[in-house]
Amino acid sequence: MYRDKYPDFNVRHFYEKLKKTEGIELSYSWVKQTLQGAGLVAPQKARTASPAQAASTHSLFAAAH
């Protein structure tokens, strides 16, 4: 269905379309993992804190102790 009907959708939009239009109730995680497993969407890289964010968090944490 993704390939034939909604090829330009990202995972979030496809998931929402499944629920609203197609009446299919699946979890977002399942839809995402299935599309990634089929090679239809690329896995996203893990988000990491920027050095400024990490330093900010660290100094706040250190100040609390």
C-alpha cells in the first residue's frame, strides 16, 4: 500500500493515513519498523546532544550536587 498509494509520504503521514482513511489500527512503531525492514524508508540516525547542550546539561547537573 505504501509503495502503490502513498509513495511520497513519510512514516508519520503514512501511519496517520492508515488510521484515518484506511481504518487500519497498527502501532506507529510497527509501521515504521515494517517499512524500514522492507527497504521502503531509510532508518533515521540516532539523535545526539550537541556539545553545547551536553555541556549545559552537565553544568546544571554538577551544580545540583
